[in-house]
Amino acid sequence: MTQTITLVTTAPETYDGFGTQTVAWLPYRSRLKGESYRLVSVRSDAINWQTARYGGGKYPAMPRDEFDTWVDLGLVEPTGNGADLEELTESVR
């Protein structure tokens, strides 16, 4: 069975490939561009391709713990809409 890796990104779903799936839309948006963040599940054998694809479109892709740091530093703006991060922590970590 293929392992998956969970990332946070603002990339649109049209940038997903090789079975990457949106797990949830997060209640945050980019302070610079206003783009919504989503939690995605990426096959481990496609992680390099997927992160390069996001990067090619100038979209961030980061592990949850790095995104949590962005939240703590106020680098992202809460929207009040989307999945609860604490609930997601239990289901995907």
C-alpha cells in the first residue's frame, strides 16, 4: 500500500496530480494574495513531483507543523470558515 504525506497549500485543485486529494479546506487565507489554504494528501512516491508542481505555480506547500508556525506568527489570516485544525490533527497526523 502506498503511503501518503499531508501538506498544506494554496494551490488550486487543478494543480493536483497522481492521486493527490483535498482532505479539507482550512479556516485561513494568505495575507498577501487572499488565497484559501487546504490540507492535501499526497502519495509518498509522488511528493517530489507534486511539490515541484505547486512551486512552479508559485504556491506554497508545507507540512502541517510548518503551517502551524505560520499561524502562530500571524502570517496567515483566519477566516472562520473551513475545517477545525484541532479535529484534523487527530485524524491525519
